[in-house]
Amino acid sequence: MAIRRALISVSDKTGIVEFSRELASQGVQIISTGGTFSLLQKEGIPVIGISDVTGFPEVLDGRVKTLHPAVHSGLLAVRDNVEHQNTMKELGLDYIDLVVVNLYPFKETIAKPDVSYEDAIENIDIGGPTMLRSAAKNHAFVTVVVDTADYGTVIEELKAQGDTTLETRKRLTAKVFRHTAAYDSLISDYLTKQVGESLPETYTVTYEKVQDLRYGENPHQKAAFYSKPLAAAGNVTTAEQLHGKELSYNNISDANASLAILKEFDEPAVVAVKHMNPCGVGIGATIHEAYQKAYAADPTSIFGGIVAANRTIGADTAELLGGIFLEIIIAPDFTPEALEILTKKKNIRLMKLGELSAAAERKSDWVVTSVDGGMLVQESDVHSVTEADLQFVTDRKPTAEELKQLLFGWKVVKHVKSNAILLAKDDMTIGVGAGQMNRVGAARIAIEQAGEAAKGAALASDAFFPMGDTVELAAKAGITAIIQPGGSIKDEESIAAANSNNIAMVFTSVRHFKH
């Protein structure tokens, strides 16, 4: 076989003139449509219009041009099937050996903030995917190209042997079906949202590779990093790496966890994360003050961790950050002076986040978790609590300062692995008990970490107390205020324990399990 005839119709015209010129130099006849035809003709490349092949004009504003038997017979005919050969001869049809197509820019269209429904629909390609699928199905005989990165390979093989190898055609075919599947997934997702469906009968998602990773959680595991095609700003997928080593699987997981906590706060805040759990969180009048609190929360665990800030990092904060070993610092931006200080450390990863939206503007998204043989899909937990939402269930109500620390602790504890207990004081975390099999165990860890600082602190629990033992433990440590969901059949036992120890306790009526 040999490539004698090519059909080219592309929206993204990157490299297409050079590619087509190379084809023409190898004696390949080029058929084209619309804007691609005009461009090639303008560039002096021999080209014939699709209407010359079909004998039918492009109609309906170009909606119908390649959907014709003369095109799809040329693509789908099995070249070594005698019956197919005879049919092609009887009908006066010719084969098409190469298809080069990329699709209407649907993703770019719906990315526009003011896009209309009608404009989105108009940018759904029909003829392009149909040609791609026809050519890909018949890849035993037809070469199909959907990615500009593959132009070079096709030209090299064409020059060497007049055709592409079967191995190349199989590889290109797999890419075509990935491409059309992703394209259809974007369309189905857009239309599903337009009609207000959230959990449809089939759930199809698509992601685009950002980079291959050296390995996953451990060196024996393969891994790669993918992004949603239209990922919102202010996430690890859209952050710009300014300096340092390549991100690892664990770096990305931890950075994502740190940003989830950071987005709870509008005031200057710094979050330090280690192994997906916060080891220190602080807020202050400045980002410098917030970092000092986050560091003081746990100077041991922050070593080798990730620090995220919601304000630009200046030189004063950079001096402190540069004094310890950190994997990543992620912030909306860095001053030139801060960059000069931090880039002296060769391996530290500096990530520029861009602007963060206000905490109140956070929108729920869908979180997908894989399980063997399937997946779980749920809304992201963006629930927030204000003073007006609280139930004051004890004889003593919290003071204004206690209430401030309770609400601060509640924002953070929702991001700690369950069972979770968190102690807060002076606008910072002072003890974190994460991922324990019982709540008392989590409380013991948090209290031990806080030490003497636990006196006068506020305690936040991600779920209700099944009995009063956690309250008694808190009382012994000198904790004066507690926030928890409530809802246990033994709530009265916990309330009585709080009252007997003069602890102010409030219920949120919302739990934050995090597995």
C-alpha cells in the first residue's frame, strides 16, 4: 500500500502548511475543505476541494460537506476485499489513504465566560469525528492523524517507504479514539450541567496529561498527573512552578490538601501540610505573622512539609521559610526579593498560584474516588458554619474569643483525616489528632502535642462524641470550649460533662468525616 490521497480539514492550523507541502512533494493528492482549503491554496499548495470529490456543494453554512458516500467509502473500503474493490470501481470512487483532522474548538468555546448555549452547540463538530472514526476503524489501510505532534512521524515514514507502518497506524488509531472520547465527554458534561443533572446514569470524565511522574506514592508504582480540561484557577493543576525539582505524586497530593484548607480563609493565612494532614495553620494581620503561627504550631512536623499562603510572600517571610527544609512553597505570588532568597535553595519547589477567590465564593465540585472495579462520586465538602448556625447547648456560652477559636478550629478540622480532633488557640492550631480509630485516641494525641498550651484552648471534633469521655479528657487538659456536630444518643452525657467542668460547648449539626 502507499499514501496517494489525503483529506485534510483542521481547525488548529499549526504546522499544517509545512506538513501539506511535504505531502505534496511526495506526490500525495490533497483534498480539503473550507478554511483549510483556502489556506493551502493561498500558500500555493496543490489542493482540490471536497465538492470536487463528492459532486455536492458544501451546504448549510458548512454543516454538511464531508458526510458523503464518496468520502466514507474511500475511508472504509477494505482494500483486499474483492467485493469492496468492485463496488468502488462500479461507483467510480477512489480510496482515501490519509486523514488529517482536528475538531471544532468546543473546549475553547465553553471556556469563554460569556459563551451562549447556541454558540456552544454550533461548535460541536459532527463531520470531523465521523471521518476520524471511519479512518481509525480502517487503520489496516488508512493513516489517521489528529495531533500535530504526529506530523513529523508520518512524513518520515512516508519518505522512507511510501506509507506508514501498521504499528504507527495502530498507535495513531488509539490516540484518535481517546481524542474523540474526550471530545464527546466534554460535550456530554456541558449538556448534562445545562439540564441540571448531577449524577446521571453513566458518568464519563476526561482529563489531560500534565506530566509523567517519576513514580507514585512509592518507587515501585507508576504514576502521571492529569488535569481537568477546564480546571479553575487557584488550584495545583493551574499553578505555575517558578523554581525547583519536578513535582512528585506525594507533592501534588499534599499541595492539593494544603490549598483545600487555605481556601477556608479570607484573612492572611498559612497552612503547613505533612502527609495530607495539616501540621500547622495560622492566621494573622499579615502573612508574616500567619506563617510564624503556622510554624510555631508544630516546628517538628513542618520539616519536609508543604507550606501554602494566601498572600504574596515577601522577603521577611522568605527569610524564615528559607531557614528550614520544605518540599514546596505555594502562594499567589512572590516578591522579587523573596524569589532571590528562596531560589538559593536548589531543590525547593516554588509554585505561583495566582489569585484566590474569596472563601464565600467557593463552589462545590464533584470528587471522584476509585475503588476496585468502580468509583465513588460525591460533592466536595465546601460547607461552612457561622455563629448563626450554632446551637449553644451548655449552661455557659463561649466568650467572643472562644467563639473565634471554635470557628477557626472548625474550618481546619474538616480537612483532618477522621477520627479528627483539633485544638486551637490564639488564631493557630496547637494540637492535631488525625486518622485514629477512636475519638479519645485522637484527643489524646492532640492534647499531648499541645502540652501546657491546651489550657484555655478550643477543641474541634469532626464528628459527634459517642459518650462523655472526650469531654472529660478535655477538661483535665484545661480546654474551655468545644465545637462538635452533636447528634449522638448520648449527647446529654457530653453536655453534662461540659457543664460540670464549666466548658462552653456548641453543636454545628454538621459532621465532616474525611477518609
